[in-house]
Amino acid sequence: MAYKILILGASYGSLLGTKLLMAGHDVTLVCRERTAELINSEGTEVRIKLKGEDEHRSIRSNDLPGTLNACTPQDVDTSGYDMVGLAMQEPQYAHHTLRTLLIRIAEARTPCLSIMNMPPLTFLKRIPNLETEKLGGSYTDPTVWDRFDPDVMTLCSPDPQAFRPPEEPANVLHVGLPTNFKAARFADEAANEILKQLEEDIANVRLDDNDVPVKLRVYDSIFVPLAKWSMLLTGNYRCITKYEPRSIQEAVHGDLDKSRSIYEFVDDLAQRLGADPADAVPFEKYAKAAESLLRPSSAARAVAAGAPFIERVDVLVQLIAENLGLSNPEIDETVSIVDQKLGANDPLSG
């Protein structure tokens, strides 16, 4: 059967949306008015490289079996959706129109699959013995998650790397690293049935009889998505420097021993929370993937463009470490640099 999926965020969200459309499901993307008008007029285009091919394929939503539409947050009718994908940057949810939309989604108790780097605070409440009340300082507004039921909230590690080419219109997404979305199970079994069906449907998608990368993989362990934290702290946030942003490749390979130490510290932190070592991605595999990541992270690009707020997984990891009586000087330095750069971007800070 075809499910109706609501995805908040039309940039990165269009990658998951495209895979769902290819599998025959119907998708609504929530975005700004001008972007919604563009998508409803021309559809979306996701460029992705298939295994064994040298050039990216352009996958256009208008050619796919599922139905796509787009709308603004205030125009969303939350009834009738089987699942919600959370694909916006965490600070965006503090905006009034998105905050009120989240309230309506929470009241409808629609299962939510987050593909944010910053895990919803609701999801972290599923981790036993984690003192989530001490982690609010890492969120732009932690109260937006108060109404959600942890049983119908889960996290999907956003491992695929993708970006909007700056010279292209807002309905185009270029996939640079076509890895898989790794989702933890829901606590609610009815929600899990939907998630598992989406996993199977996406796995069966073919393009000209070729397998299409970027799958949805579902894991029993709630800690599997936390493997992304070590990648973010080792690469993405360290793209932000006191000066100009640097690529993920430079951040990771500029000092490989230092990168390894940060990566292993964050992995150890996840294991102290309950993760199995098998949940982690080996550093060598990540470092190999980072060789091809020749652009600054989206966080670094946002800071360089003057953003006063970004997702602060760096602060979240720092606070979790502090609550466990641990610290890491490299992470502390990263947090300090990001604080300084964001402070310089904030017109109210001066």
C-alpha cells in the first residue's frame, strides 16, 4: 500500500522524499512559500551516482510513481499522514509557524522519523539513565519537543552527504556520498510496521534495472544513529575554524591522530550510554569516506554565511560528557570556536 509521508524540510528532505516516491509512496514537503511554488510547478531533481557509473543521474519527481506536493508550515493539514520526517535544521523549529506545526503533529501522535543531525530531545528520553533535563542548553528551544511521545519518535542517522548546488534552483539536490540512512526502531510496534515496510519498499527500487543507493536500514538498537556523533565532532564541526571554513577532508586528514582521538572519545561516550561497539562505524571507514568530502560541512557554510544559530551537536556531546564526569580538550576547543563565530554573527550579542 502507498503511505502518505510528511517531510519537514525540502532540501535534505528531498533525498528521503525521492526514495519514497520511487517506491510509490506519496510525499508532502514542507518549506518556504517560494520553494513550495517552485516544487509544485517543476518538481524536484535529485542527482545521484549509481554504482559502477561515472556520472550522476538526475532523478526527477515528475517521473516517479509516487505523488509529490509542497506547502508552507501554516498550510499543512496534519490529518491522514502515516509518518512524519523531520529534515530541517534544529534551530528552524523554534520559528512560530514550525513550532505550532510541531504541536499539531505531536497531538496527532503521528510517528516521527528524524533525519536531523541534532536528535530531537524526545528521542534522547528513550536512552535509559540519560539525564535529558541537563541537555536543554544545546538546543535553540528545547520546549518544542515537550509534547511528543517518545514511543513514536525515532532517529535516523543522516549519513548520506548531499547539498544544494549554489548556482542551481532550490529544487535541486546533489548527493556527494550516497550512503544509507540508519534508523533505530520505534518503541511503538504499529509505527515499526510502517518503518519496516518503507525499508523493504525502498530496497526494492530499481532504475533501469540498476540498484539505487541510499537505502533506509532499520536496526533494533536505539544507539546505531548515535554513531554519527563521532563523525560530526571529528569532521563537520571542525570545518569551522577561527578563520575561513575548511573542507571535511582537511578537518579529518590535517591531523589524523588527533581526529582518531576525538572519534574514539565520542564512540566511547556512546558506549557508556549503552551502545554496543558493533553499533559504531570504524574510524578507518569514516576517514576513507572523508577523503572525498571536499567541501566544508553545511554547518561551516552556514556560519560563514552569517547564521547566528546552527545545530549544536558539539554542545550536546560536551554536556553528555560532563554529566558522565568526562571532558575532551579538542571538543572543548571546537565548542569555543563555534561559540565565538556564532556570537560574531548575532547582531544582539554585541
